[in-house]
Amino acid sequence: MPPVVDGPVPPHWGGPALGHSQQSPLQPGPGMAQTHPMATEQPAPEGFSGQAPGSAPGVEEPAATRLSGPLFRDEPEAPPMSAQAPFPDPAGGTVPAPPTAPPAAPKGGRDLRAAIGVGLGLGVVVVASLFIVKWLFVGVVAAVVVIGMWELTSRLSESKGIRVPRPPLAVGGAAMLVAAYLGGPESALIAFALTCLAVLVWRMSEPPEDYLRDVTAGIFTAFYVPFLATFVMLLLAADDGPRRVALFLVLTVCSDTGAYAAGSRFGKHKLAPRISPGKTREGLVGAVLLCMLVGALGMDLMIDQGSWWQGLVLGACVAVSATLGDLGESMIKRDLGIKDMGTLLPGHGGLMDRLDSLLPTAPVVWLVLVGFVGAG
């Protein structure tokens, strides 16, 4: 038995200790061919701590000589640790392999399942309130408007330090919707004017610094959210109001769907890269085509005295207005330096992120329907 030494084994010719690129001192005999050094397999002793198989007991092999790949070139590489099965533990049982990396987040950072679930839930609430009791739908729209104004004013305060008077906006916004449903466009305009006046007066209770900035933002909020929403109430007030509102909602959804489907498959030319880099001209064409198709069918089947060619015009107008509304809110969010207006709806963001296409589209649909078939 060879003596046990405390350091690296020197070669027989007196050279330096073995390294990773040096040949083993056990040379083959004459006439024996060798392509790779062969290591002798021995069972690992109790309490093995990194000693290479085939080395003398008690001799710690230098780190440079430890093999990190396969012994022969034609052997397959060992699978990564994350893909290996659990290995035995000396105390019994198994030691699990290291956890694998978490799956990549979905494109765009949106949870698709949550987005679909929330969308379906909102659709059920809207349809149920729309076709059961009209006043119930008025209440749903009023709640959505108040929450939307709260989201917008909160982002204005956080990003720009703008202090918008919220109480007069909440009361005035709900009053605008009720006035439009009961009294028509004139009543809605009067309620809007009174809301703006209430914002001017309410802000006087605070210091005069930034007064003009705050009241301007308040008037903008009153116009952008509740006043545009009053046109939904004007649609609802017609004899076939629930069907008009349903057509308005379906066409707006079709605009988003057609733009996404065509843009994701064929989109190559950016529509407004400085505002919304994801929108393409091909997506706009897809939105127009789908809206015109659905508009022709919906106008003929759902609206009294409506015809298919009127639906073509209505669908094209909705596609353009919905796209402009989406771009308009994108401008607001870019100015504020935010991605979403809120986090209330999983997979969607905030309510205002769902109203960006609906609000500017409501007056367009109301005006086109009044021109074609009357106010009802």
C-alpha cells in the first residue's frame, strides 16, 4: 500500500503537482493506446466531502482537478440542477432539487384570466341592470362615474399636486346623469354649468395659491367623466333605450377586439408611436371592419327603423371615436407618468382604463342614431 501523504502527489519525474491540464503519473505501458485518462471507480467513504473517486484516502484533490463536465466527450451533459430528480439524504428521505425559476409574466403584464373574468362579471351586471329596471342601470352608471372621477382626481393629486374639489364633483356628476335621463340634453347642460360653478365656489375655502390650476382641473374632470356619460342616459331614455345602449357597448368592445386581433397579427406601421406605441394602422383597419360588420347587423336587428347601411356608418364612426378616446387617455397618463389610472379591476387597471373608449363614443353614437332614426 502506498504511503499516505498530506499534500498533492508529485509526479515521478519530480515536476510540479498535478493540475487540471497535466497528465496522470499512471502512464500506460508500451503499445497501449489511450485517448482519455481513466479514473478508477471506488465507493465514497462515509462523510464524503468532495474527494474525487480514485484518489488516495485522506488526500484532498486540488480544486483545479475536479471534473465539472462529462468524463468522455461523447457522454451527454448532466441536466441542470433545476431539472434533476430529488437525491437521497444520508439521514433518510430525499432532498428536493432547487426550485426552478418562476414562469415569465404574461405579455404586457396583464393577467389574462383575471381580465376575462372581470370583464364577464361587469357585462353581467350591466346587462342585468339594463334590461330589468332602467333606474337600476342609472344607479350603476352613477357609481361608475363617481369612482372614475375619484381615480382621475387621485392621480392628478399624486402626480401633479392638483387639489380638485371632490364633493361638488360627486354630487354634480350624479345630478347630471339624472337630469339627462329625465329632462334631456338641456337639463344635462344646466346641471353641468351648476357643477362647474360649485367647483369654483368650493375651492374658495382654501388658500388662493394654484386656484386657477385646481378649478381648471375640476371643470375638466366634470366634462370628461360625468358630462360625456350623460349621453348614455340620453340613449337610455329612448323607447328602445336598452337596445341602443347595448349596441353602443357592443360596438365599443368590437373596436377594441378588432384592433387587437388585426394589430397583433398584421400590425407593422405605428399609428401614434409617441402616444401609444402598441397601436398600429392595421389595428385601426381591423377595428373599423369589425365595427362596420357588427354595426350593420345590430342596426338592422336591434334598432327600430334602422337599416344595415346606417349600421355601416355607425360602426365606422365608433371605431374612430373609440380609438381617439383611447389615445386621449394615453396622453393624460403619459403626462402624469403612470401606466394605469387605478388597480380596482384585476387585469384591467382602474375603471377609467375601461371608460377611455366608452366616454368619447357615447355622444357620437347618440348623435348618429338621432340623425338616422330620431331621439326615440
